[in-house]
Amino acid sequence: MLGEPEAGLKPYADLLEAARGELAKRVVGQREMIDGLLMVLIAGGHILIEGTPGLAKTLAVKSLAEITGLTFKRIQFTPDLLPADLTGTLIWQQAAGTFSVRRGPVFANVILADEINRAPAKVQSSLLEAMEERQVTIGEASYPLPEPFFVLATQNSIEHEGTYPLPDAELDRFLFKLLLRYPQPDEELAILALTAPFPGYGGEAKLPPLQPVLNLQVLYTLRRIAERIHIDQQIARYIVSLVSATRPDAGKNSREGLYRYIFAGASPRASIALYRCSRIQALFMGRSFVLPEDVKAVALPVLRHRIGLSYEAEADGIDTDSVISRILSLVPLP
């Protein structure tokens, strides 16, 4: 595949465009979310989505499961949720005199962890094992999760009462973090058209059917193709330079005072994520090689949850995206 002419990748890029089109039948606008879902699914990672309620997060992930033919489970995280409610538990079978395993909803290909920050630390730690090791421990035994295993977690950006902030160790396990915005007026009109007749008023919304364009075999093929996208050594050095530039010790000479806003930089997982996702971005574009623009295109969702900002940043109204954008402008292109 290395050195393959770009025309050889066009069928795969067209396939991804068809997947976008299928999701767009139900999810109006939100192109960044659609691309992010597809990219993280191909990369074999997990995604954290932050946004206000009603922005089609649940609909998007259910539709993604539909076009791939994967099993889907939705888990509503609440403060009283227990690890066993997520992973499963041991049930005593009195007749046999033994315990049997009752598997929890986490045993599915696509998991929607709704309002993940409402669950206490014990539940989040059990999900952490599932995300990182692709297994869960019930009793004294560990059980592998289905493959592929994809977690889409959501959290409300405006409500913080009764929530538990996600620990950095868990945040770092998410390949992407996306921020959803409100739709444009013309997009919202299209959403209204999709919901007619209105649910609860004598009718039921009829969402358009979707075609399973990304079955399991096609998904694995896309993963193999993405792994063969050529990435030059200079691009790899550029990725490492970007991640290194997020770390406070890199700014001892202070680039225009940027580092007073950062108290913790990105880990090497960020470099690995940029390396993997820039290849998939090139595949989206139908190219057999990675350009610096591909790295920059995925930098925000890869880095925004891996950089800790100082109190001074909050006081000055500086957010993580602003810091990342400044770093992208400061690090020289290869």
C-alpha cells in the first residue's frame, strides 16, 4: 500500500462519504460529530462529547450502530449507579449450588455512557478497565468484551450540580473530545421537518431508514488501510513537537506568556492519538500520505481534554481551544 497512487484510495474515501451521508439522513448538521464518530470507530478508540441536551448525541450513536450492524446499549449514569449495574454480577443458583455470571450492559459493541460525570468513582473505575483493557472483572474472573468495543460518553456542559469531574486518568483514555454547538437556523428547520408529525400528538416521528454501509468486515478493512497510510518522519517529529509544546517545562523562556495558562500538558498518549488519527484524516481525503494539515485538523479534539489550564487562564477567559490554536501557530511546520 505504501506509495500507492491516490486513485487506489478513492473507493475507501467514497465509502466513508457514503457513511457520512447515511448518518446525515438523521443527524442534521453536526458534521464534526459525524466525522469524529467515524474516525474514532476506525481508530478503535473512545470519544467524549460535551454539549447541552437535545443536540442528537443519542440519535447519532444509535444511527452509527445501525449503519455498522453492531450491537448497541445505552447506560444512563446516575449517582446511585453501582459497578455491578454496568459490568454485571454473580447470581447464586440455589438448585445447582453454584454462582452464575449475569453480564451487564457493557457487553456490547457500541456503548452510550450518557452523562458519565454523574457516576461516582467506583463506577468510573470499572468503566476505565473496560475502556483500557477491553475486559471486565466479575468476582475473581475477567471476561473479554466484544470486539470492536466503542464507548461514546456524554456530559452536560451547563449543569454541574450532582456531578463528579472525570479524573485525568480517565479523560486520557478518550481518543477524542468533541464540543457540540447549536444548529444554524436552516439546519434547525430541517430538524423540524424530520420530526413531523410531532411525537406525543397523535403521531410518531418516522426517521428515514439507514443502509448498513460499514459492516464489520468493511470496518476492519478500513482499519488495515489506515495503518498503511504513509507518514513521513518529519511529520512524526512535528507531532511530537506539538505535544511537547503543551507541557509547561517547554516554556521556560515563555512564548509570549502562553505557559502561564498551562499547569499540565498532554501525555505521550496524545502523540499516539495524533499519529493514528492524522492517518485516518488522510484516508478521509483519499490520500495515501499524511500532510501537516491532517495533523492540525485533528489537533483540537485530540488535545483539548489532555491539557490542564491554570486559574489564571480561567480568570482571563482563556479556554483550551485558544491555547491549542496558539500552539499550532507557534510550532514550525515541517
